[in-house]
Amino acid sequence: MTDTDPLVRFSGVRKTYGTFEAVKHLDLDIGRGEFVAIMGPSGCGKTTTLRMLAGLEEPTAGEITIDGKRMNEVSAHDRDTPLVWQSLALFPFLNVKENVEFGLKMRGVSKPDRHGRAMLWLERLGLKGFETRRIDQLSGGQRQRVALARSLVTEPRMLLLDEPLSALDAHLVIRMQGVLTRLQKELGITFVYVTHSQSEAFAMADRVVIMGHGEIAQIGKPQEIFRAPKNRFVAEFVGRNNILPGKTPGQEIVVAADRMQVSASDPGEGALPAEFLSEEFAGTGIICYFEGPEGVELKAQVTEDQLENLAPEPGQRFWLTWAPGAAHVMAGT
Amino acid sequence: MSKRFDAYPYVWRLPLLIWQGLFFVGPLILMVAMSFWLVRNYRMEPDFVLKNWDRMLGRDYFWNAYWVTLWRATLAGVLASLIAFPASYALAFRVSETTRRWAIFFLIVPFFTSYLVRVYAWQVLLAESGPINAVLGFGGLGPFTMLNSGFGAMVGYMTLVLPLVVILQTFSLAAIDRNLIEAAWNLGASPRETLFQVILPAARIGLILGATFAFILSFGDFVSPFYLGGSKPPTLSILIIDTTKSGQQWPRAAVVAIMMIATLFVAAFAAVGAAYGRRK
């Protein structure tokens, strides 16, 4: 076993429930110290994948190995794969410290040792002074951190997270993203993060796995997924881009919205004429929506200054252009 | 500006208040008063003497009956909880929603027939020459004396309380968030540890209420200790019957009844405290 060998390997993994194929065929390596986000729409098999890794579901076929060891038959409680649930699943009948100590207690760690390690993690996550609080006396963000402390106190090699931020307020999500990325870098352990939120996945992950219909649609760095989606499914799921017909029949190209230039006069060949529809403030800029040839919806991201200069009116005609390098030719549909 | 008096909510609350007042608080006050009355020539006369209290609480036969009743009711609560739990667990975690619904339905069916009728059935089954001893006889066992014993009474208590305890336990177990159970496994708890560290604490309220109902129903029951236990030894409910029959001693029976109600109040408060109480 060397450090370059993957920590986790899914080989030909399949999971069916009756006639329903939750995961059709999965080959995936996850490296040591890597932050991997598995992303996709509801029912794409991402949560099933995570649950199989934790031993909460057994694969119908294929093999899952951790550190080269076959895990298929290893029951959940014999694995070192702590999971942070969407609902957090904190024990309501235990206080904060008892929740954090739970995993240590199950591993037979002595009481003083348990106490020391739990207190260390509570302090690390800014929960000092909350040890004896009941779970229902905590705010959403505090509960989140208790769940993290409970999972990390046993010093696992990887942490699994199942949409852990989806129940939080928007401002807390950003803050928790910071907490998670910092923790992951400090601990140097593997994070496997399941989410349907692109902003979360793109903000934190080293590598993003896009799943659709029980299969991997694309694996890559956030930037790659965004700039160079492999197919229409990924391009549409990622959004904020334009899917256009390519030069040869059947071919499609994709241009990210922030690579699209808008001009009020026809700049010449290659420009797409389009009618302005509406604008939407999107945090990092403003997304303008247009109707292009044959009713296709087009998007272009502009700055506030650009928007003021253009002063678009609904129905007004504009021309959209992009640099040759900005267009990515998609492999298939 | 004063708020207009709204009679509406009070009208709806009234029937319950009247019912409780007429048939619970009223008789209770009457009973307490009666415990200080005297019986002369088989007739009750209002009075204020401590003689009844002195007579009942000063006698061994009262205390013997008291401890027997308390012990049996406690045993019934514990036994019913233990017997019911595997069934409740299976219904909550191992079967489909449809099967669970049918099971709950069949657990309600016993209440369709009078408890007394079911106890009579047990009299036949448990008799010295009854079917159970006959079957055991084929195996060269017995015959066992099951009727008119503590065992017989306990069979009766279980007949009374088991379906209810299973229903209460099943509901409380089925209501546990499945993520909590998975979280326990995920954190390294074996199935056994999960049961004791997570499932039992999470279902605490329902489990304690189930045991409490079994205790309360068994504590006050007259039918099982009389028809299956053979009044040997007498329980408090049998003592009340005996006391009223012998010499019209209603005031002394009132003393027994008040002691029973006081005991049940203490037990119920303790149980609710244990079920809903905050852990430190």
C-alpha cells in the first residue's frame, strides 16, 4: 500500500431495489486527503453510493475496497466511515458532550480519555461551554458543529457528508463551507461530500463527480466541469451556460455565460442575434436572458456597469459573441 | 376596553368538567368522608372517628394484601414489558407497514370481548383436568396446579394488559427516527449496543407508559386474582369486596380504596417523572 494508491475504490458497483436501479455501474477511485463532491439531481444514486461506502446498504454487484481491503461484507459498525446526516441524527436523549463521546464509548475508550478527546474537539469547533447543553437548546449552526465533532472525534481517515448544509440558512452555509474546507485541509483526511448544490460542491471540492440516472456523467475539477461539460446532461445540470449547435450536424458546443459578450450593434460574422428577455442578479454578476434563433434561450453574465451601459429593454435586439477558445465541443449527448 | 366574554370554549369544556366532578371528585370526597363514619347495626352513620383507619392500617391482613397487590402489579408491569418487547420490536422494525397495521388491528380485537369472558376461558384451559394439562400429560408431565395460584392470577393480568403494552411499545418504537439507529451503527455501536444505548432511551416514554398501564390495571384488578388466583392470598380489591360483604363495612372499604388511589397517584407521578424527566 503506498500513499498514491486510492483510499476508496468502487469497481463495477451496482445497487438495485427490486426492479429499480439506484446505481447502475460505478467505477470510482477516491484518493487520500481528497475532497470529493458527488453531485446530481434527486434520485441520481449519489446518496446510495455514500450509504454503500458507509455499509448502510450492501452492493448488489461489484466491489468496494477501502485501503485495498474488500468491504462488501463488513458491517457498518465495523467500518471507520463516520457520516454526517442531512438531519444530523444527533441523539436527543444525550447532551452535547455525550453525543460527541458516543463513538469513543462504542470503541471502548476509557472514561477520562473520552472526556479529554471530546472536550478537545468541542473546543476546536467553538463549542466550549456547551458540553452539558441538550441538543434542543442549540442553534442550527451549533448542532452542525456537534455532528462534525461527533464524527471526527475518533480520528477517522475519511468523513462522509450527506447534504449536511441543506437545512441551514444561507449565511450559515457560507460560514460552514469555510469551517469544512479548513478542517479538511488541517486534518488531511478524505471528505466525500454528497450534495445537489453546485455552489457548495464547486466552492469546496478538489474533484466533482456528477451523477445521473445511477451512473457517473463526468468527473473533474470544478473548473473543468463548468467550462468543459462532457455532455448535455452535465451542461444542463451545471447551468449558467449556453448549449448551441456545433459546426457539424449533431454536434453541440457549450459556452459559459460569463464568456458571452453582449453588444448593441452587429459586430459581424459569428454573432448570434438575440432578443433581450430579462435579467437576474446572481451575486457574482448579473445574468441576462435572451431569446436567440429558433427560440433557444441564451444567457450572458455581465457586470453592473455593463448592464447600465447596455440599458436593455425587453424585446430589444442584441448580438452575442464569444472568443473561439471559450466554446467547448461536447462529446456526446 | 375589556374583552367580551366568550362562552364558546367554556361550553365545550363543560361536559368533561361535569363528568369528572360528578363521577370522580364527588365520590372521592364522599369516600374520604365515609372513611371516618361508623357502622352501627349494619347501618352507616356519619361521624368523625379514626377507628376505621386504625382498624385497617393496624392489621397485618391489610398490609399482607397491600404488599401482595403491590408486588404482583409490579411483577405484571415488568413481565408484560419483557414479554411484549420482542413482539413490539419485530412489529416496529422487521415487518412491512401493512403487516404492522393488521397486527395493531388484531391487538385491538381482544378488547371486543369482555375481559371476564376471557378469564373464564382461562379457567377451563388452566384447570387440573383441562386441555393444557392433558397435552402436558402426553409428554409425561404434570398435572400442574395452575388455577387458584399466583401463576393463575398472573396469566389473567397478562390477558388484560399484554395487547395494550404491545400497542404502546410498538408505536413508540416505530416513531424512532431511523437515522438515529443508523447513526449508532455508523459510530461503531453493535446491534446490542444500539438497542441499549439508542433504541431504549429513544423509546423511553412509550416503554415506561406501557409498564405503568400494566401496573395500574393489574393493581386495581379484581377479576384475575378472584377467578384465577382463587383469592389466595387476597389482594386489595378482594379485600374491599370482603369488607363490604361482611357487616356492611363500607367505611373500612373506603380506607382500603383511598390507600389504593394514593398508591396509584404516587406510581403514576413517579412514572411520568421518569418518562418525561430531564436527564441532568
